[in-house]
Amino acid sequence: MNTSTHRRSADVVPKLHGMGAIATDGSRAIGRSVVERLVADGARIAFSHLSGAEPAAQLERKTAADGGAAWPLRLA
């Protein structure tokens, strides 16, 4: 293998690094998966939720622990 062209995963910049996103209903089910994927790809994300402050807070803590950034926004 030619090591000069081989890149380790630690050397790869996430494809959404430095970008922001907004997701609706991000604290549960599909919305949560979307938030997690965007954060994993390097985006900083704000996500809304109608209820369930604890699941939203858990997601915020999880993304911070993983080195990402996600902020819950409660819609009334």
C-alpha cells in the first residue's frame, strides 16, 4: 500500500465542519437520528422540540460528550 496516498480517518476533516443546521423535532426518533448524523459529520446544530425536555437535554449532553455541538430549542 502506498502510504503517501492513504489517509487515516483521524486526518479527514468532517464534511460539514464549520457549517450550521436547524432540525425540527430533533429530540425523538428520526429527528434525533438526523441531529446525531449532522453532528457526526461536523455540523453545529440547533434542534426544536415541542415536549420532552429531558430527551432533548440528553441529546445535548451526548453530542457535547462526543465533541459536537447541538442546542435544543423548545417550541411552545
